[in-house]
Amino acid sequence: MPRISVVVVSWNGKPLLERFLPGVVADSPEAEIVVVDNGSTDGSVAWLRAHLPDVKVVALTENRGFCGGNNAGFREASGAYVVFLNNDVETTPGWLDPLAAWLDDHPRCAAVQPKLLQLDDRRRFEYAGAAGGFLDRYGFPFTRGRLFFTMEEDRGQYDVPRNVFWASGAALMLRRGAMEPDEPVFDERYFMHMEEIDLCWRLHRRGWTVACEPASTVYHLGGASLPKGDRKTFLNYRNNLLMLYRHLSPGAWRRLFPRRLALDAAAAARALASGNVGEARAIGRAYAEAHRMKRTFDADRPDREDSSVFPPYRHSVVVDYFARGRKTFASLPPDAFPPGFRSSE
């Protein structure tokens, strides 16, 4: 039985599978590779079976999104450590070894990610995950290596492993034993986007840690599953609101929501002023849909505040970036991070 399984979800992504999957197989010789096809119509399954017969193929009849596809792959995978890998990621030889070693050496760590760099500019951090992520006091995500529109050049400044609040779903190794029996890894109500932050928050609430081990490096094309646009804006805003509602105590949610509403209204107004009517509408639709869906998360909400888990960054990254000119993670004040998120200890 393999110790490590690598799960790759794809939907009509045959060109990406042809480009990236042979490298994943070559760079992961001891791992079980599981590809979940989300009901593709482009011949992906036939290509996989013809060209990579040792890869386990899970062929679904419909597109169940990132969440549903990865949950299906997790059920079929047999490894004690399961890696969720986007189908547009280029791996490197030995990339799995530092991640598995980190989990071996840190028995209370549930999930760990590698350093993610851009595929088309291999000197710069990648937007979606970089070197591990955090949330600010209003629930806005950011990463070591990327704040809003600034993707830093990798100069080794984040090469020290450390605890983070969330690990990127583009390349995330999960300890199987951290999940409850029959618990879905990713909540399928999200479909895609924010699901990995929700997962990591659930793990934190149970006393686990999450980390980035930059001794492992991969390169991410990015935007292949869902390019930038109104649909992505809608999912990001809706799912972020639902995640905050789910994990904050009722009192904390009531305090946060008016401030968050004001910030998102400003973002919608900025989009309108720049002529991007679709983006402004997407933000409005996200609020309406989140309001309709939030009651389905009531059973998961904490009945009291747990300030040891949230916020992992006590300031507003929006204010820091746009008003104070702090454009890099290293420029953020270290004392704004609570104990447990300042180092890997």
C-alpha cells in the first residue's frame, strides 16, 4: 500500500493533463496517482487509460467541481498522506519528500504545502498559494509572497518553514488521520474557491496546525480551472462570507459583518467607477446568495469566540496595503500575528 497518494481533478482538461501529468508521475515514483475526471467530454479518460495505464482513473458522470472531485479522489486514494494537486502544476523531482518529512516530524500538523511559484515567471511567487496563507481581521486572505496585486520575486525571503493559517489547495498534503470518519475533506457547498481555507480552519478548531515547507517547490500555471472574471468574483465573495459565518461565533459575526459590508460595497463602487459593471453585480449576487445559504451552516458554528484561532492577523491587510503602502508580507508588523503563527514552533 503506498504511503502517499496524489489526487488530481480535471474537467475537460486533456491539454493540461498531457502537459503536466507525465511529469507528476515521473517526479512521484513511490506515490499512487489518482486522477478524477469530472465528466469530461474531450477524451481525457481515454487518453489517460491509453498513455498512463498505471494511473488510477475515477470517472465521474458530472462536473462536481473542485470540492466534489477531490472528495471522490480522497475516497479512492489509499495513502496515509494524500496530496491534492491542481492539473496545471509542474512538479519537481523529490517534491513529495520534504512535505512527508514535515508531517512525520510534526505529529500535530494536519496539512502542509510546498512553495508555489509562477510557471511563466519562475522567479515570482504564484497568486493562489505562494508560501502559505493567512486571513486578516475582516476575513481577507493573503499569502507570504503575494499581497493583493503584488507578487514578490522569490529571493529566498520565505524559505524558512513556518505555521500558516491556510495551505493552498493547488498543492496540499493532508494527513488522512486528521479527518473524521466519513467526513468530506472539502465542503461541496462551496463548489470551488475558499474550500481549502475552510478545511484548514476546521482543522485549527480541532487543535491541528497547518504549515508551509518551502524545501519543496512547484510551479503553478494558475487560472486554468476558472479564469478571472465575474463567476470567479462571485464564488470568492460568496464563499468567503459563508466561511466567516460558519467559523465565527454569532457575536464575532455581528461585529464583523457591518465593517465587511462597507469594505465590499467600496469594492463594488470601485468596480462601477472603472466601468466593470459585471464585477459589481457579481459582488451583489454573492451577498444575496450567501444570505440564502448561510442557515445551512448553522450547525457548524461555534457557540463562543476562540480568539486563539481568529484572526491570525490582527490588522486589516486592506488598510496596510492601500493606505500604509505595505506591499510585501515581510513589511507587515510581526507582532500583529498571535503566538503560534509567528514561526513553525
